[in-house]
Amino acid sequence: ADPEVRFSALRAIGKLDQDVLATQIHAFVSRLEHPVADVRWAALQALSLIDPATLASSAFKITRKLEHVDAGVRQAAVEALGKLDRQALSGVCEQLVNRLEDVDS
């Protein structure tokens, strides 16, 4: 994916209302498995814009990206998970703590 297009799309997505973003959560989550790391990164960035209460339903799928080979994808996953409330975060605490040992940091 062209980085300029990706960033432009993210800027546009960032202007959307939370209700509209919530209707697209499945589209973003499905792109977490895209073969191109930049697309997975962009999907995580879009997910991080979604209301934390809605985002919580996708925490497990986002958590799986904490082990991704691409450091940018791992960082975007941490940032998206960081939007969650304490209750939702408690379910992924161990995986987040493991990122403290991330070799690319």
C-alpha cells in the first residue's frame, strides 16, 4: 500500500463520527489478516479511533498482533489496546507486559 494513500485514508477516517466508525469495525478487523503489513498497520490505526467500549469486542484479535514480525504493527496494536478501559485491558495484561521485552524497542 502506498504510504501517502494510507495516511490520507487515515486522516479521512479520523474525521468520522464514532457511530460511523463503529459500523466499520468488522472491515478494520478483517484487514488485520491482510498479507501486507502496511494494511494491517492502517487497520490497527483505524481501530484505535473507535470508541473503547466498542473496540473491546475486538481486543483478542488486536492482541494477536502483539506478536507480529513487523515492529510497526506491534506498536499500532499496543496503541489500539491502550485505548481500552481497565476492565478490557485486564484480559490482555500479560501480553502487554511481554511487550516490555520487545527486541525492536
